[in-house]
Amino acid sequence: MRSIAILAACLGLGAGVLPAVVHAQASGQTTTQNDVKTIWEKFKGSWNQTKGAVKEQWAKLTDDDLLAIEGRRDQLVGKIQTRYGISKEEAEAQVSSWEQRRFRDM
């Protein structure tokens, strides 16, 4: 099921658009694009706390990277792509998975 969600996310990203629905892995709930925007508004508002969780997940990101990201999802994806030498699709999939875990914890 997870690989299907990742594949769907990658296909949606190939068109330059966030997927309309992202499936949560364990909970069976779905998160719409509007929910993702709401989540990132919360992340931006509490970026000092959120960047600690980001640093835990992606330890190669520097403090300067985290300052530049400032709670912007697209910046996070780009920095992960650069630091880890992975494709944009893989970075998007990692961020989507991380979002889902953080959303459940909120």
C-alpha cells in the first residue's frame, strides 16, 4: 500500500502538482491537499520546534539550511534533494511520509 501511495505521489509530482490525496500509512485516514497546506502553516508558525524534528529526520541538513527553509515545504524538499543526492520524487516521498507521521502526532 505504501509503495502505491509513493507511486501516486511521484506521478502527481511529475506534473508539478501536489497529489490531491495522500494516504496515511498506518491510520487509514486520508489527507487532502488543503490539509497539507494547513499542516505546513502550523509548521511555519512553530518552526523553531519543528526544525528540531526535521533535523532528527534529516541529520545532513545544516543550521543554515534550516534557516533558509523557514517552514517552506518546497525549500525543505530541495535541501533534502541536494544534501542526500536523491531525486526530487524521492525527497517528496520522504517529506510526505514525514508529514503523515507528524500529522498523526499533532
